[in-house]
Amino acid sequence: MLDQRLLRDNPELIANQLQRRGKSLDLSSLQQSAKQLRDVEEKRSNLQAEGNRIGREMGQQIKAGVSPNSPELQNLRDQGNNVKHQVALLEEEGKSLEVELREQLLTLPNLPSAQTPDGKSEADNVEIKRWGSPRQEKGLEEHWQIGERLGLFETERSVRIAQSRFVTLLGMGARLERALINFMLDLHGRKGYREVLPPILVNSASLTGSGQLPKFADESFRCADDDLWLTPTAEVPITSLHRDEVIPAEQLPLKYVAYTPCFRREAGSYGRDTRGLIRLHQFNKVELYWFCHPEKSSEAHGQLTADAEAVLQALELPYRVLELCSADIGFSAARTYDLEVWLPGAGAYREISSCSSCGDFQARRSAIRFKEAKTTALLHTLNGSGLAVGRTMAALLENGQQSDGSIKLPVALAPYMGTDLILSGHNETSDLGKK
């Protein structure tokens, strides 16, 4: 959430930065609400000070021997009661203004970082790095073709169980998913991340704190009878892990890694990636998350991105790094690096991780501060996939395909799988019956 003081004192800065995102907004009414709230708070504070003065004066007169029933004390009593009444009215007005202002501020995205390149669409994203040698042979299969041929996952039966855009992993496909999750958690654990297994049902306050609500309500799955939603990413529960807390500065940075199933409606994506593991309503993801000191934020962003890259490098998967332009960064992000893995069957790079620095945007929405000496301030949050598991599986299948139809797995993953090959005979489906 944006700072009310900035909105009140420098709305032109906010408007100009939102313009970099491609959003033209008139902030005059919001600015007026912020100024009105400040005025109400100042009046209430002044009246409270006057009430305290009246109380002290009454105490002094009683101490000096003035009768409690004297006209002087009754006059002061009446003044005090009048002040209390006015304070109560101002408190109600302030609460109403604060709720109204907060609701409007919650709809505004984060401001792009000064380092974020300007642009009008994803076409203006800047490639900053490539790693590995992409396979570019003809006749390579896409991952969904490999998965169907080897019996690694089932989509048609999943429609019977749920609906389209769900998948059931089978045999070596299920083992590969589990192996990837464990591999990623172990790799990040060795890098100093504390493993977390959070709830996958989250309340509205958690979604609001991380920035998913109110913006992405239509893309989330909600439980009908409770204030609970299926989490779209572990970023949501981890943000709220320290909601309404003050963290000692010496404990920073706090680095977490979490595995969760994730759930998204993928609104507006129909017709895209209808086959395979790329765009599902339910998918597994390992998430990296930092709470850090504002002065260390840029350094932390680079390290978090490098930690996500380390997974791709260990799995021998070619990829590239893009810095997203101002029009393409996410709602809560100030600056973002996307990692795109090479899919040789599709002949394209596809996003597998977004590593974002959110500044104090989520911390302000979630009231997360740090204490240094005698002062408290908002800390910075950062997050990134480390990695999206289904997309990693897709990349392994396409990059590891061999001429005999088998899949060669990277050396680092073999101990988790118990083999370095997936063969056509590994998945027997006769027990499932015929479709």
C-alpha cells in the first residue's frame, strides 16, 4: 500500500510513477481525503490535549481546597464533558475516513523502482543474461506429448474428478514431482533458508496484506462458508507469518522457503496452454521469501534471484533472465527479474520464476516493522519462485528426451528419483482400466 503522507504531500510523484505502469489516474479526491483525515486527527489531538489540561486544572483546584460542588469546578467539568463529546465525534469521523481512504489505497499498485526500465508492454522487457546451450533439434516432442506417451500424467480422467486445467500425476510422474519438491527444499535449506509448511487456506486479511485482494479476487478460489481462500502462492501465508509484528533489526534478514500447492482460476487465459503442465488451476510451487532491512533490499533481490537460478543450473536447464519493464511488473512489485526456462519441444523460453522486490508495499499493508535502536520503521519484502514445480518437470521432460524415447535426468536429481532415466516401461496403466 502506498504511503498516505506521499499521497497527501506529493500526489504528482505517485501519478507520474503510475503513468510508468500505463495507468492515468486523477488522485485529487484521494489527496483531499488524506488531507481531511490529517485535519481530523490534528483536531482530535488538540482537543485531547485541552481535555488533559482541564483535568489537570480540576485536580489542582481540588488539591488547593476548592469544593467539588463549586461553580468553578462544575464549569470545568462541563468543559471537559464537551471536549470528550467532540473527541468522540472526531474519532468516529476519523475511523470512517480512514476506512474509506484505505479501501481506495488498496486498489493502487506499487510504484516502480527507479531502476525498473520504462516500457509499454512485455515486448519492452530487457534480457540481461543467458545460461546454458538451448537444444534446437527438429522433431522434439513437447512435454505433454512425452507425458502422455510415458503415462506420467492423466488429463482426461482429471476432468471427471474436477474439471479442465487439472492434472493427475501417475507413477514416475508423481515420483518426479515429489523428487523435485524435495530437491528444491534441500537446495535452498543449504543456502540458509528456513523451511516453512504453511496453511494452504488463507483468510482475506492475508490476501490483502500480500496484495492479492482486492485486485485478484476473481482469479482466486474462495470457500463458500468461511472467510478462507485457497492460496494462490506461498507468498500469501509467509507475508502474514509476521503480520502486525515488530522484528528486531539484528534478526534480519529472515529467509524462508515454503512448498505449497497453489490454486488460481487463470482468468483470461482460456485458449492458452490448454495441454500439459504450464497453466493449471492447481500446481505445486516452492517459494523463496525475504524480510530484510531497507538498506539491504537491492542486494537481497540479487541474491534471491541467484538462489532461484541455482535450481535451474543444478538441473542443467538452459534459461534466460529478463528484467521486467514498468508496464509488466506485478501489482505488488517495484522491480522484477523473470527467469525463463528453455523448452526445446515448444522451441521457446517460458517463465518459471518471478523474483520481485516489493519495497515496503506489503509491509505497510501487513503492518510489519523492524526496530533499530529506539526507532521502528517498515521493512522490505521480496519473493520469488524457487521454482514452479510443474513447469520444471515440463522443462526436464523436453530437455532430457532421448532418441529411444526415454528421459535422461540430471545427475543432481538422480538420488531423489533412484534412477537417472525414465523409461517407457516405468509406468504401467493397465490397472486403471480402459478409457
